[in-house]
Amino acid sequence: MKSSMDMVKEAEAQIETWPVEEAIKHVGDPNVVFVDLRDVRELWREGTVPGSTHAPRGMLEFWVDPASPYARPVFQEKKRFVFFCAAGWRSALATKEMQDMGLSPVCHIEGGFGAWTKAGGPVAKVEKK
């Protein structure tokens, strides 16, 4: 059996990864969409990147696919998509999958939201709905 970490390493070898410092520079850039893949409970507990789009990992492929009944307009825009999760593992796999689906340009944040907060990146509170 291939381990999940082997899959993450394989994905990382084929995708673009932004160091957290580079990602922080792009907060507020109208040509960049930050995509938070974490579970909504993680967002409620820890916050998120200001202005980011929440796309639960389990729905991502369906929200990106323009032919899907679940397609979301944000993913049809001609922008750079920067994926992140808590530690960078889910986002590495998601970025590889989105790249394979033809979404471009895509990358993910090295170390995820944990690295983001450690580096002092801005955080927006997320209220329970």
C-alpha cells in the first residue's frame, strides 16, 4: 500500500509550492484566490486568510468542474488559486488534483495555515452560521 505521505511527496514534486512569506505578500491581490480546504470547524476555531474562499476538500472537484451541477463561479475565473489546509498535506494533494483537472495557475502554501499563523500572516475570524 502507498502511504498518504508518499502521495503528498509525489504531489509536491509535481506542483508549485509557495513559501508562506510569498503567500502573505499576495493577500488582497485581486488576481489571487486563496482557497481554504479545511473543515469548517477548523475555520471557526482558528480563523482563515482574509478574503479566502472556503472549499471543503470533499467538494473541491465538484465545485471546480464547470460541467458539475455544483460548479462555483469563483473557480471559473481567470486567477491564480492558492490552496491551503492546516499543515500543507491536504493542499498538496488538492493542488495536484486541480492541476490534473486543468485548473491553472495553481499552487499551495508550504506548511499550510499553521505556518501562516507562525509567520504572523493576517487572520480573519470566521463566525459560526
